[in-house]
Amino acid sequence: MGSSDKRKENAILFWLLVSFSVASFLYRGLLLPLFYPPIEPNDFRGTFYPVATNVFLSTGGLYTAAKYLYPPFFAFLVAPLASVPFDVAEKLWFFILLASLAGSFFFLFTSFSERSSLLLALLIFLFSQFEPLYVGLSYYQADLLILFILVVAYRLERKGLFFGSGACLALGALIKVTPLYFLFYFLVSKKWRSMAGFIGGLLFFGGLSVLSVGTKGWADFFLYGVPALLENSAGNRLDLSFTNLLLSIQRLLGREEIGKSSLWIRTGSIAFSVTVLFSLWFFLRKDKAHSLELRYATIICAMLLSASTMMETHLVLLLFPFSILVSLFFQYPEKNTKHILFTSVAFAMIALRYGYTAPFFQERGWALLFAKAKFFGTCLTYLCCLFFRADKT
């Protein structure tokens, strides 16, 4: 009676959790974005499709509109969507994002050494309750595509295909610049074949984009796009980056007029980025003491924390570190009981839906700091990756 009834109870709990998670995703990930989109234009409508049309019609001037802050290669990538009507192109882009999400989940789960039904249910639940995922889908953001590229690069390196992994990460860096952070990993870990693949990928894919956007597109990117990226968080109270945290403190002190260019803001931002970089360097030096998946998870957290801008949609990349940490807890539970608690708190801080965009959080005193809870959750996730114990003794 005991073992048979226990299996039935576990099966019922499994299907209840999976059913709830799937229903939650169908409602928030499909129904709301497709039929009840946000009032303001999504990124595809406001940025990607106009830029695609620009490239498709060869009218030039990618960076005349300040909204487009991606490398020229991304414009080349989305240009074919301009050959179909807008409504069709928008739906195609949305389903490309859904396919990227499904691919990320599949490749992550199949890479785990222990693939139990409980782990599968937990990962489905983790994905389905992650608020940045739904924000990204609502605004048709490209970060789900980057997540998929990072997962594929990890799988390629896991199989020993270092050159292909580097080339894959180069593709990601040509869509959004943040994967350039992996160059630091290649240098510290002496991954020369991966670095060769990365440089080769930049030259090959970047060269392809020159065929459509020309050399002027790239010149304009470095002249206008890169400076705009570095200053993108100024005045945006929804930015979750450390720089914007300092700006929030500055506003609390009644010195908002100083702006982002003040010396203490710049010094604090640089000091924070250097601290993150140094901690990552120290972590990667112990290369053999950490699994490949844990290295990727840590680099992704550091990449987000060091960026000049951290919007909630960017945090969808944290699905990779959380999935890795959950899978590793199954393998090494004895030495990581505190980490399980801290990771759960970090997940709650990032994943839960709360109205940090409301005027109460954006305008009233110290509530501004509470509005940065997702930033602090990202910091806690990074620390959990840095100090994870992967030994059984």
C-alpha cells in the first residue's frame, strides 16, 4: 500500500503543478500579449518593424531615431519581416520568441544529469511564474532570442564544440552587445578556440550585415548608438541598474538636478562594475572547481549587473541561472541548504509581480529603493552562483 499510494500521490501532485503552470503560461504568455497588449507600443511595433522596413527598402539612417539602440546586424536579421504585412510580421516575431523560449527550456532540461519528474515540474513552474518573461513577451522584446543563443552556446561548449560555441555567442553580441562579456571568460579561462570562434563569428555575421546596412550603418552605430547605450538609463525611473539606483538615492537627497554625469554617480558605477568584474575573475580562476553550467550562470548574472541599463525584460536571462541552480540543488543538497533559501528569496524578488512601476514606488521617498528589489534579487542570485558548493563531502 505504502509505495504504490506514494507514487500515485506524487503523480497527482506532479500533474497538478504542471497543469497550473501551463494554464498560467497560456493565460499570461499567450492570451494577454496577443489579445490584450499593453497600451504603449511594443518594441516590434515601435522599433523593430520600422527598422526592418528601413533596411528592406534601403533608405538608410538606422540611428536617426533614438529608439533603435541595437547593432546593425539585428536590423539585417529582422529585415525579411518587412516583406510581409505588419500584422503577419508581428505574429511571426511573437512565435519566433515563443520558439526561442521552448528551445531554451528543452536544451536546458535535457542537459541536466538528473532529469526527474520533480525537477521537470519545478522548472515548468519556475518558467511559468517568472514575471520578466511575461513582460518580455508583452513588449515583444528580443531577450528571449538571446536566452536561446546563450543556452545553445552552452550546449555546444559542453559537447566540446568550442569554435561553434564562440561563434554562437558572437551572433548574440551582434543582436545585443551584452554577450561581449563572454570575451572576459575566454581570456581568463584561456578558451582560445572559443575566442577564435567568437572573433570569426563577429567578422562573418558582421560582414553579412554590411551587405544590407553598409559600412555607414556600422559607423553610425559606433558614433551614435554606443554613446546612446551608455547613457540610456538617464532619467528612466524604470531602469533597475546600479547606476539608476544611485540616481534614486540622489533624488532622495534632493539633488536630482545634478544628473547622471555627476562625479559620484560615475565613480560609483565604475567601482561597482569593477567589483563585479573582479569577483568574476576570482571565480573563473578556479575554473576546474566549477561546472560549465555554473560558470555560464555566473557570467550571465555579472553581465546583467554590469550593464549600463537593466530593464525588467532583460531579467528573462536569469531563467538560465535559476534553472542551473535548481538542477544543482538536486545533485548536491547537503552542502547547499542556505543557498536553497537564498535562491528562493532571490527568485521571489525577481519573479513575483508587484507594482514597482506605480507612482507610489516611483515618487515617494524611500519607496524608490524598494522599487529596485529586482536589482537586489539579481545581486543575490549572483552571490548564490559565486558561492555554490558543488562537492559531496
